[in-house]
Amino acid sequence: MRALLLLGIMILGLAAAQPAAAANVRLFVRHEVNDYAAWRKAYNEFDKTRRKLGVTAQAVYQSTDNPNDVTVTHDFKSVDKAKAFTASPELKAAMEKAGVKSAPQVWFTTRAAK
């Protein structure tokens, strides 16, 4: 019984040491916004919905030449989830509220084989 308990603890430890479910798809979105600070506030407020729509991880980058030129990455478990996210009315409304001023450039990627 004690050995089984120790084995369970070791398995839990290994699982905790592994990254959360690895993303199969990374979505890149680049667009210009009216005001980065206002956009970032709206982006942060959208976090719960973003996760509900399948985003497992994200990152935000600003151009070194123009802080209102924003590139965002979102990770998903599948291309279907990524495409559903980009087509969602919730995302469209959030982008309008956030002050996205240019049509976004959007592309989907998967990790290349070694």
C-alpha cells in the first residue's frame, strides 16, 4: 500500500513537471491598434472568454518602431479550435471594443519536425 502511495506521488510529481498540454497549433495575429494601453486593458478583460474558446497559452508583442503595432500568439490543441476562435463573434466584438484599427494579418502554424 505504501509503495502504491509513493508511486502515485511520483507520477503526480512527473505530471506537474511537464508543461501543460502542449499546443499543436499556434495562431499569430498582427494588427494596429488605436491606443496600446486601451487595447491591452480590453485584451486582459477577454482572458476568461479567450480560454473558454480554447486558448491554452498566449503572448503579446509590440513593434520596436510602433507600440500600437501588436502581434499576438495564441496556442490551441487543434487547428479546428484555432479557426473557430478566429471566427467567433465574441472575438470580433472584443477586437472592436479594443480599438483594433487595421484588418488583422492572421496565420496558423504547427511546430516543424526536427
